[in-house]
Amino acid sequence: MTKTSRLSGSRRIGSLLALVAVASLGIAACGSSSSSSSDTAAPAVADTTAPVADAATGANLQAPGQCGMGTGTPATGEPIKLGGLATNVPGIDFTWITTMTGAYFKCVNDNGGINGRPIEYTAVDEQLDPTQIASIATKLIEEDKVLGLVGNTSIIDCSVNGAYYAEKGFYPIIAGVDQACFTSANFSAVNMGPYYSSLGGAQAALRAGAKGTMVIVSPNLPGYDLIDTGVTDFAKANGLKAIDVLEDVPFADPASLAQRLVKQAGPGGAVVLDFTGPVVLPLLQAIEQQGLIDSVIWASSTPPNDPSVSKELSAKWNGKFLVNAEMNVLDSGLPDQNHMEVIRAKYAPDLPSAAFTQFGYLAGRIATDALMSIKGDLTQESVNAAFKGIKNWKTDMFCKPWYYSSGAAGNVSNNSDITVAPKDGVWVKVEDCFDIAALPNNPLDAIRANEIANGLNVG
Amino acid sequence: MGSKGGALATFMQTVSPKRLIVLVCLALFVLFVIPSQLGTRWMIIMTAVVIYSIVMLGLGLLIGRAGLVSICQFVLFAIGAWVALRINYLIQLPLPLNLLIAGIVTAIIGVLVGLPALRLSGLYLALVTLMAAGGGTLVLTRILFPNGGGGWTGQSIKGGVSSLLPRPMFALSDVAYYRYCVVIAMIMFLLATWQVRGRAGRAWAAIRQSEVTALAAGVNITFYKLWAFAIASFCAGIGGGLLAASRGGVSINQFPVQGSVQMLAVVLMGGVFNVWGAMVAAIFFKLVPELLLQWGLSTEWGTILFGVGLMQVLLTAPGGISDQLPKDLKKLWGLLLAVTIRRSKKTETPW
Amino acid sequence: MWSDLQPFFVLGIALGGVFAMSGVGLVVLYRTTGVLNLAYGGVGAMGALISWTMIDKGISGWIAYPGCILFCALVSLVYGTLFAPLISGRDSLTKTTATLGMLVIAIGLMQMIWGRNAHSITLPTSYWNYQIGEVRISWTQILGVVFPILITYGTVVFLKKSKVGTAMRSIANDREITAMLGVPVRRIESIAWVVSGVLCGIAALLLANLVSLDIVGLSFLVVPSLAAALIGQLNKIWVTLAAGFFIGILQSSFNTWPSVADYRGLTPFVLAIGALLVFGAGKNMVART
């Protein structure tokens, strides 16, 4: 027994050595081949003499209803590499945003690209594994050598990779979720994130007459205990009792959850929901089925602002679900909104027309304007400087123009928005643009002061 | 027979000079050649492979040597990370000491899980561990990983979404930490081999052969079964501590319940009859998804591969790849030489 | 106190009914084939998702819902006749671990084809409601209670009175002797697989409606079903039924107290471990080797 095992033992080692050698050679080959193919981009060495982007005017360079140069001819030059990543786990699917951003860039490429160069956008899914997301970031920046990051929407990206992006001089244009995305100068989001959006929902609920107790319920995922403090601080500041509920998603028993929330809010109370559209729909249906629509005031952060949700809600819900919409209504008929529909229908028809789609559209459009404004070589340095320097960027989807850098402790450039409610299967505006509440624990006061002082969002 | 020197001498005698040279070459290759060829991203991945191989090592030992199937190794891995982090926020210890404590605490927990299961047969033991895995994951998603707060759970709202253990001064860079993990992995592999070749290994082999005979021969079955659980959980604990210090830290969502089942699948695929199977299993678990990403394929193909591999292993190759591949290569060699080589067929499962 | 508990208690009954029905399916299969099918929920989830796709494409529910049941029965049959015989001579741990492989494949396929998001299925029975105290019961929930009881009764009668049922009991007792007596063992086992598949399809549809159509959640429906089956010692069908209801009611009742509600998911795990420890040792559990 020992003899044969010793013989086969060394053979085992030999075969294993072969396996490991082949595997690592394979990896090295893959690694080196991808880096050699991306050497076409200019090296990202800091060159202070090179003409850096002058995006200080922040003017929208693209005409309304047009992508990029709007030439109608496909771009064929050297690709401009951009990257993005999104969380995709059961109960949380943020890939709609990166898919829409990719669709926007496809439209740009079909219309002359950026000075004739097409954009090559790589979007990666992540599953909330910090090691995985760290390796994705290094893949995009060091292996694929992307010049900028656009459309990142992740629960952990800002926390895990924030320091790395800062070290590499990256200023991603993102759709933020984690509070770390809004307390760092290295990120600027087209949305306001669940903290501010659920706070906006709470404000609407208060205006609708909430009394007694306010309940905020959000996914039991990392960071949401901090995210929910917006609503709890607001409730306490307004004399209400605050309860924070963290629930596993997708819901194991929506009918019981509905009953529980109503009991905790008590008569006249408010419940603010903070879930994505597909996840919250069973809960809304259970609330209706259990006859609990009128028991409390129901409000929510943005994600349910999605036709696939409203069309499942019966007329009993009319005006009874106050959803904070971080962007304008999806049927505004205004130029950018229509443009988004055109691009979505052509390049990403499987995506619903929803709030997340708006995020992806805006991230793509802002990035394109920034790229078009660069008057020199496109390098990691010049692209990120262009991103960072954006201000007074206008769109009919926002209440106020957008800018990247607030100069205060974090960027929350989209800090005023509207409230929508369902009506006969569609979302209608019920409250026009209002400011999200500044609280002692959030920097909105300082940010708004800077906006006025530095003219960041005029016009 | 009982002296440490005697055991060590016996152990050294079983290592032939040829094998020693091969092992040293492999060690040098892993320590120096791999880092020189790979960029940051692949170093992060290879570090994860090394860490997971320690965890798989423990599970392979438990299944292959002691014949006990456990589906909760993944959760014990998470618990190891949890313990290491909680200790770190209380007192700053050097990492090796922190790892040791995490390993021992996890070993105790593993023994507690294994304890009531001693009276149960293979299937019911596996089910108990599966339930423990599900329940443990649920509790962890509520108490989360410590991130600087106080109290039992060490939770602080401002602590951030992932928890990071600080690395030792000399292992701060990605490559340095990788080498650190490799060294610890080598120690763990030696430890495992030492156990397998020692008294514990003989006791396990006797138990697997026939419990009644082993009992008659005076083997303390209870002790050695629990010892197997302890070692497997110790490996998981050490791995957990190392993972907590790896790039990005740890977050509870990287330990979903399906992971426990997938870990069982890859360990069986890698092979439980020798320690190299752990490396193959870790390569499957961590490298395959990354390669799929590199080639633009959906990572679900990896999941499907694990499921198919598990069924195939149970059906035809209970020894897994590390057992089957040498046999296949040997057969190939034999065919090339046009000489029929007799191959011993193992048709019974490890348990 | 009762008024606080009542809605959750009532909602838990239907949930428990689904657990009970799945548990009975597991027991019947285990008794006949020695396989504890841990892929039970996974196959059911895939059937429910196929129904969802059919409805999404506009196919009527009358075809889509039976489609789910048909799919589950088919997959179970294929596994039972093609793969299971290859390892039928092995111990139950091996056979059960092989079903874990099938579970992993099912989850991978589903996540690849349908993505990781939750979907929504509303059976027509959910639109008809009755008020009981504070809570409303839909016909789906009533089905969730009535079906399992009827099916359990039917199963017990079937096992006792019918020829196939008697053959199943005989195989459970001693496979070799039964085969020697000329009973077509393989065919009977196939029937057991199909029956368990049908039950799994029905359970998945009911659960997808009562809870949500979520891949991992439905796949791990097998845990409370398993807990019920274990409490029934993998043998006693009426006990399994009662245990299923008990688990559902208990888990749902924990919603009454917010601090405990967070951990209510532990209920089936703890009960399963308890059942294993109490019944698993020695000869209490009918161990199939």
C-alpha cells in the first residue's frame, strides 16, 4: 500500500505541477495579451504641460435629442476605453444602469463617436464580494486600461475601492448607493442614493399628514443601517417616533411583512419603503390584498418609479403611494426624456423604461459631453479632469443643473427632486421640485452654500 | 511510539529525497515565479486561491480521511473571519496570534457542531451540517462582521460596508501578502500531512474500514472523529482570518448558502484522497469564475460545471481529479508504451 | 396578545400547508427509492419560472400552470430513470449528495436564463379574498391548506390500498426481496419520482404565489419541507403533514415580536436539527442503506 502510494505520489505531484504550470502560463498569456492590446491608449503618466480639459464652462455640447456629434455615421477610429460595474445579486439588480450607459455609448458610436473615435465600454457584474470587486477595479484600470469609469452602481464599490480610485486619480461618474459614494470627493452621482431618496419620501409622507411613528424598511444588506438614518433622524427632528426595519430580500413572506409594518407604524403613521421595483411589487400586492392601503401613509425611495410596477397596481393605489422620484417623470415628453426612450428602444429594448434607465442615460450623456470637451489627448488624466470639472450641466430630467464637485464633504449634486404617485397604472407628478432636507448629519447645507458661492448649478 | 521525536522521525522517513526536491521546486515556483508573471488583479485572485485552499484542505481531510461529510465548512470559514475581526477590534495582536486564536475558536465551534452528530450516520450528519450552515448564515447576516463598534457584535453604523483586518508590517503590498498566505498555507499542508501520516491518520483509516473493528482494536472513535472536525474547523478559521486581511476585506454577502454546497462539490471534484485535491478545488472555486469573466462568458457556467462535476465524481471517480488525473495520465502513458497497465478501481465513496 | 398574533398565525397556516405537502412528497420518494431529494425546491422553482415565461409571452394560465407541474414531473422522471439507477446500489448519503449536484445545476441554469431578480406570479385564485379578523385569506391560501390535506389522505390510501402503493411499501421495506418476488421495482420507483415531481410542481406554484418567485428562496424551500419530513421520521406521513403546518405557523407567528422577527428564518433549521438529534440516532429513523 505504501509502496504504490509513494510511486503514485510522485506522479501525482508531477501531474499537479503540470496542471499548475499550465494554469499559470495560461493566466500569464491571458494577462499579457490583454495588456498588449490596450497599449494603444496613451500612457497615463502625469503630464502637466499637456492641455488639460477645459470643462469649466460645463456647457452641454450635445444638441438635444442627439448622441455625441450626431453625424449619423459610425465611428471607426481607435477605441476610447471606459469601464463600469454594477451589483447583481438576488433582490438587487443594478445592471439596468450600466446596460443603459452602454446603450448610450453605442448611440454615440453610431453618430461619429468622440472626434471619430468609438467608445469601448466594459461593464462588469459584481456579487458583493469585496475581493472580487477589488480585482474588478484593478482589471478595469490596470489591465483593460480604461480612461474613466462611468455608471458604477454598487453597494460596496465606493467603500472598498474609494481609496484605490483616489490613488489612481479616477473620478467616476456613478449612480450611488452606499453612503461612502456621497461623502467622498472622488465620486459624483447622477442620483441621490437611497439615503437622500428615502428621506425625500419621508418628507412627502410628513407633508401628507403622517403622525406618531415613521417606519423605514430597507434591504438587510451592508450599509443600509447607515442609509436609513436619514429617515430616522428626520422623523425624530419632527417629533415622530422612528423605527428602522431591515428585511432580507427577496421577501420570504410579503403578507406578513405588510401586516407587521402596519402594526409598527400604528394608525396615522407612515412607512417608507426602500427597495427595487421587482422586489417591492409583491409587497405592494400583498398590502392591497390584505386591505392595508389606507391603514398608513405609504412612501418610498425612487426605484419603484417604473411602469412595470405601476401597471400592476390597481386603482385602489391611486395617489396613495408617494414615491420620491430623483428625476422627472418618465412621460414628461421633454427632449432628454424622449431621447432616452429612443435610445432604449433601439439599443436596449429589453430594459424597462424606469428610474434606473434614466440614471444610465444621464451618466452616459454627461460622460460624453465631458469627453467631447477635452481639447487634447485623451488620457486617464485628462478624462478624469474633464469629469471632475463638469458644472452647470443642464437636462430636463433634473430639477437643477448638475455638477461634479461640490467642494464640500462629499458630492450630492442631485439634491432636489419631485414626488410621484400611481394613477390608473402610470406614475404622475404630485409634488414639484423640492429640496431634500438638510439635517445635522448630512452635508446638504454646506453643499448648497457652495453651489451658490461657486455658481455650480446656475441656469 | 508516543514521543514527538519518534513521530517526526517516522514522518521524515516517509519523504523521499526526490519528492523533497519536487516540493521545494513547487514552493519556489509558487512563491517567486507566479508573482513575477502576474499583474495586480491576478495576484488578488491567486491570494484568494491560496486562502481557499487552506479551507478546502480541512474539508478534504474531514471527508477523505475521517469519512465524515460536512456541508458547513463555508460558514465556519466566515466564522473564522468574524472571530479574527472581533478580536482585532478589542486588542491589536500580531496577525499570526490572531489567526491562531481564530483557528482555535472556530475549531471549538466545529467540534460543538460535530459533537451531537457523533451518534448519527453519514446522511444525517451531513444534514445536520447543512442545517447548521443555513442557520449560521442567517445569524451572520443579522449580526454582520465586526467593523469597529462595541458590544458583542462589534457593529457600528459608521463602520462601513466591509471589514478589514490589518496586515503585518512586512506584508502590506499585494505580492508580500500573497507570499505570507503561501507560507501559512505550506505550514497548514505540512500539518495536515503530518496528521494523516501519524496516529490520527491510522485511526481514521481504521474507522473508515470498520467502526466495529476499530473499536475492538482500542481506537477511541469519538475522540478521533471530533479531532477530524477540530482540524477541519481550525483550517477554516485560519483561512477566515487570512481572508479578512485580504484586499477589500470581508462582507457577509460573499458567504451565501449556496456557497456551502458548491464548496462540497469542488472539494469532491478536486479529490479528497490526498492533500493536493485542496489546491485543485481552490483553483476551481476561485479561478474558474475569473477565467469565465476574462473570456466574456456568464459565471453561471461555473456553477453548472460544479453541479455536473459533483454528480460525475459520485458516479465514476470518487477520488476526484487529483486522484483521477494521475490515473488517466498513467493510462495514457501505458497506451503510449502499448503496454496494458492495471489500474486499481476505487468504486466506493470516501465515507 | 391574540389580536397581535392572529394575522400571522392565519397567514402561517397556508405557508405551513405548502411545507407539509412538499414534506409528504419527500417522504414518499425517500421511502420508495432511498433518495432524499434535496433538489426538490430547485426543480420546482424552474417549473414556476417556465410558467412565468409562458404567461409573460401571453400564453393562458390554463396551459402555463399545468406546464409547471408537467415540467417538474418530467425532470424528476428523467433523473429518476436515467441517473438515479446508476447509483441506486450506493448508500443514501451518496444518493442524496447527487441530488445536491442537481440542485446546483438548477440554480446555475435559472440564474443564467432568468437573471437573479425576483419575478411575480399571481394565480387566479389569489384574486378572491375573505376577511378573517384583521387578515384576508385568498383562495390560494385556502388551496395551500386544503390541497395538502387531500393529497396526504390520498397518498395514505394509495399506499395502503392500491397495487402500486403496496409495491412501494414493499420496496421500502426490502428492495431485494421485493425484486425477487417479481415486482417491477424500477417501474415503481419511476412512478414514485413522477408523483414527487407533481407534488413539487404544485408546491412551487403555491409558494411562488404566497411568497415570491425567487430562485434561491424557492430552492431552499426544501429546508422546511425536510424539517417536516424529519419530524415525521421520514416515515409517518400524517406526522409530516402536521409538522409542516406547525413549522409554517410557528415561523410566521414570530413576526408578532419585531425583535424576534429578524430571526424567524431560523425556525426550520433549528427544528430540523432537533428532529435529527432526537430521531436520528439508533434505530428510531428508518435508515435506508
